[in-house]
Amino acid sequence: MSDDIKKGLLGIVVDETEVSKVMPEINSLTYRGYAAQDLCEYCRFEEVAYLILNKDLPNTIELRQFEKEEKNNRELTKNLYEIIRHMPKRSHPMDVARTAVSVMGLEDKETTDSSPEANTRKALRIFAKTPTALAAFYRIRKGKKIIKPKKTLTFAENFFYMCFGKVPQKEIVKAFDVSLILYAEHSFNVSTFTARTITSSLSDIHGAITGAIASLKGPLHGGANEEVMHMMNKIKKPENALKWINNALKNKEVVMGFGHRVYKSGDSRVPTMRKYFGKVAKLKKR
């Protein structure tokens, strides 16, 4: 019997994905063959969402129909709003998203229909409603009145509006759009694996997404950027950074923020994010 136990699926091929691929040889992340950097420059998030779901970028008519369906499905039921109102104020937003999607599964009329066509419709509803649930919780946590979604706004604009009651400058909306695009997919990651494991038993899409969100929350996955902020709060000032890092390395502590180990020349998304961060910082005079 071999002593070489593969931990964390290291070296084990589970499946392949056509949706997204990390391309270290060209230092790029791709969605359906398109470089994420190019999509950030030339597309809105809705177009990228369509691309991921439908395997190619939409033409004008397809995009208009996709946006119409997304906007028409943003609203939550009175029941879900009421559940969000009673969530503990200190709840983590990812836990709110997880619970909201689970409740959506209880309410959706097509929950038991797992045909590809029904799953596509349900995926769009989850896509449209989840930002509304998160924004509603944000408002309630702040002791403010919930702001309902507005159909005349884009996906990114609407989220700002539901959270703050207004849409910021176009440069800030674009930076948020870019962030959404860069986080849209990342190959066959842990949350994707979780969703695939759940669906392998022929469970429903809401259950799969609920499990995927729980996985995504973890600090070794999507929660890593939050851990970086906690790390920055510990360091406090730039002049403390070197000492803090040396101590962390000496004590064999995990230093967050260096991206997936598949990247050998740094995370390919960083230059694009840094570019738009700079634009926002200049606008805000930070």
C-alpha cells in the first residue's frame, strides 16, 4: 500500500471544465477562451455572465433579452425580505447569501425540475436576486429602510443604488464592474467542486449553489481577500510591514494575498485590478 496519500485532491483529476482556465504560459485567466483582461476592458458584467452561461458573447438582441430577464427577476418575495429582516445583524454577508439562496430554492416553482432548460432559468433567477438580498441585509444592518431594485439600472449600478440610494460616478461603476468580471470564474476551484459533488447525486441547483457559497466563504478560497484586510489591520502602517512579514515567516504563519499557487508570476488579474483601483483612488483623492 502506498504511503503517498493525496491530500486536498492534490494531483487527482476530478474532471475538466470548458468554462474557465488559468493560462500561466500567457499569464492570463480565460472565460470560454476569452482573456479576462480583455473582457474587463470591452464588456460589462452582464455580457460576461451571458458568456459563462451560454458559451459565447451575446449579440445586441441576445444581450437585450438577457438583461430584460435579469431585471425582471431582481425582486424578492415578501417572505424572503422578512427572513432577512430577522437575521442577526452581525451575520457574515456570505452566510446571508447562502441562506437567501437556500430560501429561494424553497420558493422557486421549478425547484424539482432539473432539466437543462429549467436550470438555466433558475440560474438566472439566483443571479438576479442574490444582490438584492445582500443589499437588503446591508440596509437593515445599518438600521435603514430597504431600497427595492430599479429596472432602469445595470447590474452594477443597481447594486450601488440598493445599498446607498444613489449611483456613483461612472468610473466607480466601471471599477466595480471590472471587479465582478475578475471574480466571475476561476477554473475548477473548490466551490465549483463542491457544487459538482452536490449535483452528482442529482440534487437541485439551489442546493448546489448554497453549498458552493459555503465553500467560497472559506479563507483559503473566496474569503482570502477578507483575510488580507484583517492582515492589513494588524500591520497598521507601511513601516511595520517588513517586521510583520519576517515574524510571520519565522513562525510559519500563512501570509494571505498571493493568489493561487498555480500562478508562478503573480495573479494575472492583479494588473487590471490595480489599474482601476488607481482610477478610483485618484477620483476620491486618496
